[in-house]
Amino acid sequence: MFYPAASRQSLRSDSMDKAVIIVAGTGKLARELLGALPGALASAEVIAWADAGKDAGSAIVVHAGSGRELEEIICYCQTTKSTLVELATGSEIEQRGFDFPVVLCPNTNILMLKFMAMLAASGSLFRNYQVSITESHQAEKSSVPGTAVALAQSLGVPSEAIRSIRDPQAQQDDLKIPAEYLARHAFHRIEIEDQVGRVVLETSVFGPAPYAEGLAQIIAAIRSHTLENRRYSVMEFIENGWV
């Protein structure tokens, strides 16, 4: 049985016009989304995967977990024709085909996504310059730094050349990350140089709120457009002007 819990009272019984958003995962990001999304999505019901019954029906399932429940989630989406939003970087979802919509969102900060879209469109202008990329996240982050890899691809920089910083002292001393955000931040610095000039592009996201707010906008775009049964990159949403 692929459903995450026994059958419960219909999740739509209180409001038939409300969308159901199911957040799968037990880590910090999933907990943050469960706490913040209800306020950002007033017209939707937000529940945890563990609390969703088999009568939930078609929903938007946000996978913010390690992948342990992924096969159950895929089966659920196939049966209910739900849309899956994948937040993990390097997920097997990226390589598989499905008969329901899948949206790959390794980053949900809309401002950052638009910055990435700008570099993807114009990064080739800097291919003949010396380019370095530094990224920093909270110390416990062990997954691939997907945003930094995407930036590197846009600028023609090998992913192995990305400088990753996880030491809190270095984050404070070298990058000037405020102490209160060491446990939750995303920082990227791009340096482009030649013999006579230097350009520095720097991005910083502190705290969890921007991810929930951005995800709320992505979910709103999913609800307002008819998606095909295929994989989408969230960058398509940016390029289409949906967010």
C-alpha cells in the first residue's frame, strides 16, 4: 500500500474549492514549509505526508525529504494524477519519465531564480575571463550545491572548481555571514576578472521565509496553468513569466 496513512475524513470536506498541498519529508526544510505555507497559501490546505489519507485525491505533493518515501509518492501521484514538486538536488526524478506533471525546484527563491536566468542567458559573455565561484550553506548541508552548479554551468566553470564553505568560523570571518543565520543561509559569490578589472556578483538568502514565499508563488503558478505530463524545470516558469 502506497498511501501514507489510513483512510481519514476527506481532506476537502471543509472547503471543496481549496487545493490540497502535501509536504513530504521530516527534516528542517519540510518542517519550515509546513509552518510557513499555510500563511502564504490562504486558499489551500497544507498537510504533512504522514497525515494524508488515501482519500486526499488529486493534490500538489512537495517532496522535501531524503528520498526514502519517493517511490510511495510517485505511486500516489500516478494514481491520483497529482503534480509533484521536487525540491531535492540530484534526485532520481531528474532522470525518469512519468505520466503526471513533475516540477524540479532545487531553488525556490524567486529573486535568485531570476538572477540565475539572467546568467544563463548572458553567462557566455564571460567565457574568456577568469571566473571563480564561492558558495556557503549551513554546516550540516551535505547535498550537491545545486544553485552553485547551475551558476557554474552558465559561466563555463567546472563544478569541481566551486569553493564550498561549511565552517561556521570561516563563514563569519571571510564571508561576513551574521551569526544568527549560520544555521540557515545560502550565500554565493561570483568573481570575474581580467588584467585591469574585476566584477563581483554576490547573493545571500538568510532564514527560511524566502523559500516558503517562493514556493507559494510556484504553487500558485501550477494551479493557474494546465501542466503537461512531463518534467518541468522551475526555470521554465521564470522564462514563461509565470512567477
